[in-house]
Amino acid sequence: MIMKRALISVYDKTGIASFARELNKLGIEIISTGGTLEVLKEAGIGSVKHISAVTGFPEILEGRVKTEHTKLMGGILALRNSKQLNELESHGIEPIDMVVCNLYPFETVTEQGADLKTALENIDIGGPNMIRAAAKNFENVVVVVNPNRYGQILSEINKNGDVSAETRKALAVEAFKTTARYDSAIYRHLEKTFRSTSSK
């Protein structure tokens, strides 16, 4: 499988510029969201495309809605068979071969005593959706939630032209583990908060 396109949207930007630069050198097109795009541009990676150039729709509601769009989710979820690829083509959608995403720091801000409004604003919506979609389609899409994986992934692509089936499986498990832990932290915090306020 030849990787052509990566979608990068990260809160934790550790190592992301050098990772994206190497992906670019490998001929992989990069699509990105606002904050991540700025970091990549500042690092001199000029060939990054904003997601709005792909979707034809801007980020809205102060960034609350960015990636929930058919042209992104369709590109992530499509199986690489002729029927689904033809369907993508008929709708002007290009496949996405890699999703690099990590989430808003809900656990960190709540552990620091954030109020309810702040906690709610740190519930990531688009990130978990993209991660889960990519992990579901792991045979076709490499999903990366951990910056510590960047070196391994680049090494495999440089050596073999692709990421191995075993690594794809490991990354998918890591992705679902991440979203499960994230949702668990959210429900536990809200349950505790609402119980506390209702008892007053």
C-alpha cells in the first residue's frame, strides 16, 4: 500500500513538526487543523493543506466543529475496494491513509480543579471520532495517538514502504484504549460533579 495522505490534528505537539517534515519528504500530503497547521507552517513545512481546503467548509463555533465532515470521515472509513473507492470518487473524496491525533487534556485540567465550564470545553469531540474511525479501518489507515510512535512509524515506512500489519493492529488497540480511557475519565468526573451539586 502506498501512503498518499495524512490528517494531522494534535493537542500535544511534541515532535509533530519533525514527524510531518519526514512524512512530507516521503511524498505524503498533509492535511491539518488550525493550531497544528500553524505549528507546521512555523517549522517551515509549507506544503500543508488546511482541512477547509479539503472540505470546502471553515472551522466554526470557535473551533468546536472542525473535522466532523463527510469528506474527512469518508476518506478515513472507506475500504480500499473498487466499489467504495468509486463511491469516494463520485463524491470528490480522497482516501486518507494516516490519522495522527491526540486529545484535549480533559484529565489534566480536571485534576487541576477546573470548573464545569472549563471541563466541558476540554471534552474533545472530533478527535475521538477520527481516532475511532481510523482504528476501525486499521488495515487501510494508520492511526497514531502517541508521539512516542513517530520514530517507529517513520522507520517502517523508510524500510518497507509501509507500516506492518502487526504495527497497525497494535496502533488500533492503543487508539481504542485511549478513547476508552478518555470517555471513562469524562463520565466519572461529570458523575462526581453532578452528584456533588445535586446534594447541596
